[in-house]
Amino acid sequence: MGATVSCCMSPDGSPKLARKAVELDDYPITTTADDVSEDTGTYLQHISDREVPDELAQESNPSDNARASTIFLNKSQTDVREKRKSNYLNNHHMSPGLLSKKYSSCSTIFLDDSTVSLPNLKSTIKCVTLAIYYHIKNRDSNRSLDIFDEKIHPLTREKVPDDYSSVDPEHKLIYRFVRTLFSSAQLTAECAIVTLVYLERLLTYAEIDICPCNWKRIVLGAILLASKVWDDQAVWNVDYCQILKDITVEDMNEMERHFLELLQFNINVPASIYAKYYFDLRSLADDNNLNFPLEPLDNHRATKLEAISRLCEDRYKELGKVTIRKSLSADNLVGVRTTHAVLS
């Protein structure tokens, strides 16, 4: 403990440094006159100093840092600005028509049934698949790995088209693929959000891109892992083979193992990360006119909201009473001590 000489001097010796071995060349070990002594020889850099690139990467990684902006929201901004400009020009020269979005008024209040703790399944899947679509469309390059290449590891027995790696999939195709898996495996909306977290974590850790040749296997691996981590009764790998008839259990196991290794077995999703992805998905939905289903506030829903509000209010009152009791007991203790000092 505290020694400046470490036995793990090679970047390959630590799993955390394996994917950043190239970046360590930017931080060479320099030797000065003050670093050399007759007793100890050349001063060796401490391992904590050599892990600076990883720490910087975690700060900018949205799947690990709640303050970092999500990748999918940044990639969608270019298209969103173009859509807003086009809508402005169209609305400026055309007479306004029927409003596509419902707005609350003095007589009617519209609320959606999606919350951060219980999101709407259909709307959440649409938003997650739209985020994947923007990842593919606005990718920086075509970096990939063989384990995710659909031509090397096909999901069906049908022949893979020759242009499979150059044609970007439409949003509808991605949505149908994910919706089929979620409906067949009976997965929840929370699992869809965790799937997106794992997907962006994989792209950052493995330094790859999601592109036409690998998007199905990457999404499948993220769903497989998210369902096992999030749901109490997880779907087995053999169950996915029943959904995707032509894939083997051995292929699923190998892909899952590679996925975990590329994530460095970091499958933790804190509440702050989950909430950030949920609200960024809602922002993505608003930017792309994917409105969550709104329903008017009727008597039944109003009574339910009032009951929840009263329950929360009662809890806060109880907490306030406990705090007052503690403060009164402390004041009484001070008063007793003061009276005892005067009498004595």
C-alpha cells in the first residue's frame, strides 16, 4: 500500500486498461534527474497515474456519468434542426390546419400514462428504436467486430444481400425487429431503456459503430443482457432461439460472452443514468413528433391522482412530526440540564 512501484506495469495486465493500450502511448514515462537515485534506480510511474485516460473516458461516457449528454440525442440534433427549419417554412407559407398534438385547456386536462418508474411500453420502444436509427444514420465510421457481423453470424438461413453493409435500415424495420422480441419474450419498457444504456456503453467501451452489418446482433445482445439483469424471471438463451428460429444456442452464448467482456462486465445502471435516458428519450420523442398517448383527465383518474397526492402529503407530515419531536426532545434535554445546574 502506498508503494510507487507496482507489479502491474503492462497495459495488458489490467482488464480496465486493455481497450486503452494505444492511448497510453500519449502518456509516456519520462525520466528526469530527480527521478533517479542510487538506492532505488529509475522512478516508475504509479498505476493510478496511468489510469488517467480511463477516468477521462468515464467522465465523458453517458452510460456511466449522469452529467454527460446521451450519444443518441446529440446524433439526432442535425436532423431535428433540419425538420424544424422545414416545418417553419411550410407553416409560414401555408395556412394552419388541424393540430396534431393535444393541448390542455381550462375545461380539459390531458395527461399521459408514462412515468419514469412505469413507462409506456409501445412509446418507449418507438423512442429506443428511433435512437438506434439515429446511431446508424449519423455514425462516424463503420468500425465493427466479427462476432456482430451478420454475414459471418447470420440470424436467418436466408441469404444475406450483397449490399447488406451499405444500406441503412429504416426506423420501421428496427421497430418491428425490437417489437417482435419484446412481445414474444414479454419484456418491459424499463428493459428497453436499459437496452439502450448497454448499447451506448458497448459502442464507447469497444470503440465500434452500430452500422447496417451489425445492428441486429448488437441490439439482440443488448436486449438479452438487459432482460437478464432487469427482469426477475429472465428469458433464457434457448427461448430466443424459439423466437429467431435459425439461430443456435451456442451462437447466443458466444455473443453474450463477448458482449460482457466488451462491457468489462460493467452491467450496473444507477437510477440517475436510467432517469437521464428516460427523459432524453422523451425529448427525442418531442423533437420527432412521437407523442405519448394523451388521455383526458376523467373522474376516475382524478380520484386516483388525489389519493396518491394525499398519501405523499401524509408521509411528509409524518416526517415533519418526527423532526419536530426530535427538536423538542433536544430542547427539553437542554432545559433539564439548565434547571439542574441552577438548583445545584
